[in-house]
Amino acid sequence: MKVDPKLLLDVRKYGDFDVTGCFNCGSCTVKCNLSKDSPSFPRRSMRHVVMGLRDPLNSSLEPWLCYYCGDCSKTCPRQTEPGEAMMTLRRYLTSKYDWTGLASKFYRSKAWEIGAILVVGAFVVLLAMLFHGPIVTDRVELNTFAPVEQVHLFDMIMFSVLSFFIISNAFNMFMLTMYKDKSVKIPFSLYITQLKELIVHAVTQKKFKECSNDNRWIKHWLIVIGYATMFILVVVFLGWFQTDNIYPIYHPQRWLGYFATVVLVFFTADILYGRIVKRDQIHRFSHLSDWLFPILLLLTAVTGIAVHLFRYMSFPLPTYYTYVAHMAIAVPMLVVEVPFGKWSHLVYRPLAVYFQSVKDKAMQLKAGE
Ligand code: SF4
Ligand code: SF4
């Protein structure tokens, strides 16, 4: 097996990774609720890095099977922070799956990540300046200023491009972790029979629940549901959602929007507060990407609320300007974070659980032969 002496230095560019003091005592494995029957989880991937084994690391699913509760880090007698090491490995692996090289640039360089957000935001403002409709000032006509058909077309183009990137990166993950792994022969039928694992874990995120005793699972799940609700409203049902009609409070257009907004504001603020005061073990280390996604999500929700309030108070110009600000935050959040940043974990995690279940079944079949 080829040894790459630069691997440790390479991984360290993606965050904190100081496991050279690990003396392999196994306390992290004992403490981890997710280690299950694996006697080397979460240590194996860390050892791969220390030993310079790049190929086994790149084909490993284990960093995705850690849900970062931080229990192992609290237990580690050498303060080597195995939980944060796994987080760093997830960033590293995200950049290995991404064929464009942008994820690697964004994770390793603050200038690249912040610069990309600013450039995309400025591009949105430029588009709004060039293509906005007539500005009606005696009443609010948001759909005249930003015709919903045009915004919807822009949404659909962006959605298609982002889907292309995330699907092609997920395919690269499959190639690295499954196709190139010849340790066990996998019958194609297993990919079909185990599909339920993908669906269950994508919808419920239930491994968060197994991972820790606190209420992280419900918070994380509600953020995902709030985000998904807002995403469906603005990408699929924009014609129904962005309207100049004022609906009664019980109308689904209002309470679905309120639900998603309240959830996003409350829980992203909670995440940011946790990081600011370093509330839990998992907040001790914060990479730029850990800040940017919740900040952008919070700002998107807050500017969305402002547009809503200005519209209801009949302030035309503040409504239009805030709407442009809202788009100039929401679009870079999607363009930068979905395929290349922290959002992509929502795809890679359930995929990893699915791939691992396929491998486990294949092993069981082999053992039964
Ligand atoms: S608890 Fe710490 S020192 Fe022990 S094996 Fe895990 S990372 Fe290494
Ligand atoms: S952070 Fe939690 S889930 Fe991840 S390896 Fe440590 S104990 Fe296990």
C-alpha cells in the first residue's frame, strides 16, 4: 500500500486535526454510541491519516458515520479531540468528492469562501438592477418590481445547476467508497433492497438521536424540515408563495412560511449562540464554514421577515430594496453552501449510512456462503 507522507499536512488544512498524541487506548470507541460492533471506530480513519494511507482514507465512510456529539473528545485522556478530527475529515472528504475543486478552495481559504459569497451576492444585485420591473411607489407591487415568472425561471435554472453539481459529487463519492472498494463483492440487488436505509436516514436524520442524549436530534431535524419547507415554497411553489395578495392568517401560504421562518430563526440563532459562548464540547472549535452557513441562513430568514413586514405595512421602496438584499443573501448561501459547503453533509451522511448498510449486507452474505 502506498504511503503518502504529505497526507497529515494536507488534512490539517481542513481544520483541527491533532491526533498524533493518540496512544490508541480505545476510550473513544467505548464511549461512542455509534461505534456499535466496530472495535476501531472512530480511530481507524485517524490512523489512516497518521500513517499516510490516502486511498483507504478517501474510500472510508466512517467520518460520515460520526454525528459529532463530542462524547469521545470529552473522554479522550490525551485531549486529541477525535470528534473534531472526524469533522475535519468530513471537510477533507467533501473536497475529494467535489470534482470542481471549489469545495477544497472554500474549506482551505477564508478569502475564497467569503469572496465567493460576495461575488455571487453582487451578481444578484447587478441582475436586480438590470432586470427589475417598474417601481410602483404609491403601493406595494412586489410582483411588478420582481415578476414572479422571471424569478421562478431563475430559481429553476439555479436548482438544475446545483442539482447537477451535488449529484455528480455524490456519484464521485460512490466511485471512491463503493466501486473502487474490491474488499467485498456487492450484488446489485443489495443497492435496491437497502434503499430504504437511504430514505429513512435522509428523512429522519435518526442517527443524531442514537448519537447523543441531548436534544440535538430534534433541533437538527426541525432545521432540516424548516429549510426543506422554505426550499419547496420558493423553488416549486414560488408563483403561489410570492404574491401581492394578502391572505388571511389561516391560509397555508402564511402559516407554512411562518413555520419555516420561525424554525430557521430560532434554531440558527441557537447554533450561533452555542458557538459564541462555546456552550458544548462540539462548539470548542469553529471553522469558518461552521459559522457561515447558519449566519447566511439566519440573515436569509430575517430579511425574509423584513420583506413580509414592509409589504404588510405598505412601504413600497423598503419592500423592494429588502427583497433584493434577501435574494443577495439567499442565492450565495445556496450556490456556495449546497454543492460545496456544509449543506452537502445532508446528502453525504444518509448516502454513507446507505452504502455502509449495503457493504454490511454483502459481508453477511459472504459469511453465510
Ligand atoms: S480516546 Fe484519545 S488517545 Fe484514546 S484512542 Fe481515542 S483518540 Fe486515541
Ligand atoms: S463525536 Fe460522538 S459520534 Fe462522533 S466518534 Fe465521537 S462519540 Fe462517536
